[in-house]
Amino acid sequence: MLRIAVMVSGGGTNLQAIIDAVADGRIHDTEIVRVISNKADAYALQRAKNSGIEAVSVTRSEYAERLDFDRALLKALEEAAPDLVVLAGFLVVLSPEIIKKYKGRIINIHPSLIPSFCGEGYYGLRVHEEALKRGVKITGATVHFVDEGCDTGPIIMQKAVEVRQDDTPETLQRRVMEQAEWKILPETIDMIARGSIRIKG
Ligand code: GRF
């Protein structure tokens, strides 16, 4: 049984996609053992509770020092003893300590086809605003392993989505979530649960 901890910051639609895929068998042999949010009011926490999944929040404002916050995040992960850490709309940069401890076992969903529109400051709607500004005809989403950099780890899976003439950042974000993110994140987790993903080199 693959034990996964899911880290969230917002609405939790990617978390919901994982919950639903576990429930209907598209993700095999997997248990979401904990949901961890850096925002106490993230609706993702409610989604976890609705599904009977343990949900905790670790917020920066509770700690005087960043180091203490990072340590609390690490502790919240260690308590869950996950095999895999899934960043699903999680907007905090993980500490080197966490990256080191879970190296090769942390995946992230990014709402573009990396290496386009990624890196510092590229998250949420900003990604889609930049894609529309550049005039790309195709965008999409990427699931990748997390390393010390920002959106730089080995790419696992990508899915392309068309950009429409009349798209706004909001309509594009929605299509990328519906047609790409909510599909490739559960699919990747299922492949990891089946032991069919290796990092080469
Ligand atoms: C989505 O655009 C996702 O790609 C990004 O965060 C946004 C919200 O995700 N990582 P969620 O609804 O909280 O899963």
C-alpha cells in the first residue's frame, strides 16, 4: 500500500482528483494518510475532512522564525510516514532538509509544459497570463519530481491543452486543470504505486 501525504495551499481541486481516483480504483493500492496545508482556511482541508482523511495546517504566522516553520512542516510529514509526498497546489518552497529527506519521493503538479512558464513567481493564474501574453497555441500541465530548484526536477508526465482565441487566464486555467492536471496527477501516482517509474541518470 503506497502511503501518500498531500501538501496543499488552496482550493484543493487536485487533491480532490486524487481522492476520487483512489475511491474509484484508478489509483491502485494507495492511501492518502495525511493532508498538510500552510493555510488554515484552505478549502482543501475541508475536502480532506469530508473524505475522512487526517488534515493538519502548519502556518508560517505560528512561528517566529522560518526555520521553526520548516521544522514543523518536516515534523508534520514525518508523523505521517509517507512513501510519497505530493505537492498539489502547494505554494511554499520546501526546505533543503525536507528535499534531502524525501529526495526522489516528492512530486509536484505545475500548470504549464515545463520548461515554459515555470520557475520563480510562476504559479496559479500568473502562469496562464504569461502563456496568453506570449501567444502560445498549446499549453498544458507537468508532473515532475521536486529537487532543490524551482520546477527543475525530472519530468514524469505532461499533457497538452489547446489555447483558444477567446481565452482569459481564468478560462485557460480551468481547461488546464480539467483536461490535464486532474488527469496526469492521479495517473502518475498510480504508476508510482505500481512501481513503474524510475529516475534514470
Ligand atoms: C492550480 O492551478 C494548480 O496547477 C496549481 O495551484 C492551482 C490550484 O490548485 N499548482 P488546487 O485547486 O488547490 O489543487
